[in-house]
Amino acid sequence: MSVAGLKKQFYKASQLVSEKVGGAEGTKLDEDFKEMEKKVDVTSKAVTEVLARTIEYLQPNPASRAKLTMLNTVSKIRGQVKNPGYPQSEGLLGECMIRHGKELGGESNFGDALLDAGESMKRLAEVKDSLDIEVKQNFIDPLQNLCDKDLKEIQHHLKKLEGRRLDFDYKKKRQGRIPDEELRQALEKFEESKEVAETSMHNLLETDIEQVSQLSALVDAQLDYHRQAVQILDELADKLKRRMREASSRPKREYKPKPRESFDLGEPEQSNGGFPCATAPKITPSSSFRSSDKPIRTPSRSMPPLDQPSCKALYDFEPENAGELGFHEGDVITLTNQIDENWYEGMLHGQSGFFPLSYVEVLVPLPQ
């Protein structure tokens, strides 16, 4: 930066400090200019927020928007022409319906209806994609251009105007110590910047019909989308009603169970396997513990004498509640306590629990 530039920066900084801290009065802009500046500021805020809300309206999922932005950036870096599109919720629903419709098959009324609905949802997603493209081209892009070009340019002119005002006010308060020619140049630059800023703001505010036409394009795109959506849904509703009528008029098939095959099993090798040859008597417990129907116990094979209370399992027992002891046929269980006339407490393989008396044969009874 040149010496003159450094001096000008010093002048502006000194004047700003004197106004903010010392309460010095600067050159006042006319009321028309300040009113115009206020309208431009409101316009800038409106355009910025409407842009953001429009994108949210078209693409409501923030995570999908962020991912799409990242993918589009990567595509640009790689030089790819086609960018990935936003995953429309209608399309995701349609894919889900079609997948399950195919799994159900053509013999299912529900499966066929899911296929019809899925295809319609995918068509709705395509129409929604068209809405996205239409709104982006005719509404979002023009407003974004307004922000990036016209409004940005106005802000540049206003910033430049403020800098030249500070420079002029600094030199004006030091009139006599500052050469008249330098003061005159500062005033000319200030007035020039004011005129440029005023003209740019005037042009923006007077051509707002362009923003109205862009808003009209947004509404037209929405109308076209909703018309097509209504047509697609009307066609789907007709298809589903037709399927309902056809299904109602179709005679219902009566279910006939297949005849059971007869089995000649003979004598089972194990009393707990296959189909029982005889129905076991039902044992009704008097306690609060559960009981199970089991085949009639058969006499056990002789066992060697044991020196502690024990019993031998006659059948497999699978525990169904906490605290019960499971075992297999033939296991020898150590008896530790008799709960009541139907249930014992015992130990097997280091585990303790309850089990029904009807599943075991007592080898050595508990001491009385």
C-alpha cells in the first residue's frame, strides 16, 4: 500500500474513533438515501431467508441435503457431469412397496396392490424431481444471482461510500491544515460514491418486478407438480378399487386340511422320543409350581446303593422358570429338600434347583 493509501486509512480510522468514542458528528446523508438503504437491507434479508426456506421445502431432510451437497462438490472436483439427486421420500416408499410386492408374488392380492402403489410412488418421486429442477432454474438461481451480484455490489458501494465519508469528514474538520485541493478531491469522491450507491439501490428497487415474476414461476411449478400428483394418485385409487371389486366377486377357496398319514411305530426305543404309544395320565399338583403331562413311569433298572438321598431321572426335563433344575433321562440327582408332595429340590453337576417329582424315581429318600 502506498503512503497516500496508508494516510487515508489512518484518517478514516481516526474519524471513526472520534465518532464512536468522542461523539463527533459526521456528514449526514439525506432522508431519501437512508430510506432507500433501509429498503435494500430488508430486501436482502428477505431474499436470503426465502432462498434457504425454499431449499428446505424442496429437500426437507437436513442430513440428505448435507450429503447431497458433499457429493455434488466431489462430482465437480472429479469433472462428473451428472450429479446425484435428492432421495425423494416418495421414491424410497415406492421401492419398499415394490420389493415386498415381488416377495408376496402374483397370487397375492396385497402383493399386486403393493406393486401398483410402488410404481405410482416412484412416478411421484420423478414428478418431485422435475419440481426441484424447475424451481431451481426459475426461482432459486435468479434469486441467488441477485444475492451474489446486485446486492453484493450495492454493499460494496455502500462500504466504499462510508470510507470516503470518513475521509472527507476528517479532512473537513482540519480545514486549513489540510490543503484545499485535497479537501476538494475528498468531497468529490464522497459525492461520486453516494451517487453510484444511490443509483444501484434505485435500480434494484425499481426492477423488483423481476422478483415478482420469479415468485410466479415458483407457484406455476408447484401447480404443475400437484396437478400431475393428483392425476397419478387418481389412477392408483381407481386401480385399487378395481382390485377390491375383483377380489370381492371372486369365490373364496375353502381350506381343506390334508388327511393325516398313519404311522406304525411299534415299540419306541426310548420312552421320551417319537410319538407316545399311550396317553399319560394328567398329574394335578396341589402347590403353586407348574406340572406337565408325562407318560406313565416304567420301573427303573437296578442301581447300585447310594450313601446319600438321591433320585434318577425318568424323562428329560427342560426348565421353563427361574430356579428350576434341568436334566436328562438317566441322570442321578442329589436330593436336598422336598418342597411339597409334587416338587423336590436337588443338585446336579454343581447346579441347584427345583424339579417335579413325577419326572424322577427316588433311589434314596430324604431322612424323615
